[in-house]
Amino acid sequence: MRPIPSWPRLRRGLEHDYTILTVRQDIVADPRTGQEHPRVRIDCGDWVNVIAVTREDQLVLIRQYRFGISGVTLEVPGGIVEPGEDPALAAARELEEETGYVAGRVVALGSVHPNPALQGNRCHSYLALDCVKAHEGNQDAGEDISVELHPREAVPRLILEGSITHSLVVVAFYLEHLRATAPR
């Protein structure tokens, strides 16, 4: 197998700041040919997704409007990891802010690069167990979230019928499945 070298950045493009992310186009060199190529990079913080399960084995899911698809999605709670924040603490914080549920314990499932072609951040997935409703939640400005409980065994159906379409949410459930079924 041939090692793949990194592509050196020749010029850094102008950065456009959109509050939750920055976008720029750099010029890089193909290490094989030296030819220049423009490459877009999106910089943003890490994200968390939380599969929250109540003591009664119900999933805490949320519905919210997503501007990218101009529609409402069914998802797990989640959000941005604040600078310097531990992702596990961010997961517990986002769960409580968005839903009012507090986890008895939080278990790391793994992390993925959401889109390594354009982004350098990671999405960390967590399993929050023994969740109990503590309050109505404290949504951020600009959020309008509806909280729903679904039977845990409904996940395959919700994904296969297209009720859950967010790829990073599907990844979180897959990571949970792998952890539960992997040989020890």
C-alpha cells in the first residue's frame, strides 16, 4: 500500500465568519504533480449527539426545523461542544438544555468526522442512561424544539421508514449497536 502524503497549503484564503463556523478557500499543491488546486474548508467546533434513554427504556427524541432541508427532522438531542469543554459534559448539558432531561450516567459511544473532505471537526456520540425529566428545558435563542418519547425498539423502523434521516443521528445509533453487539 502506497503512503498518501499531505497536500501542502500554498496560500490561505480569506476567512468568512458565520458565527458557528468559518469558511475559506485555500490553494493547495498536489504532492504528486505540484499542480495547484483550490480547496474549501469549513471550520467549526466539535459536536455531540446524545441517545437518551429513560428508566422506562424510552428514547428521548426531538423534532426541530432544519433550514438546510427546509423541513422538520426527528433527531436525538445534541449540539456544539464549547471551546475547552469536555464532550461528555457537553452531551449532558445539551440533553438538559434541549429536553429538560438529566442523565444518570453518560457513556461514550465513539466519534466520527462529519465530512472530512471539508471539515476538521468531530461528532461525538454518547448514550445517556437512566434519564429523568427535571424541568421543561432551556432552549437557546433561535431553537424551537419539541420533545418526544419513543420506544427504544422503534429505532430500526424509524430509520428504515425515513422518520430519522439525519446521517449523524443514524451513525450514533449504529455506534450504539456496534458497542452492544461487538465481541468482548
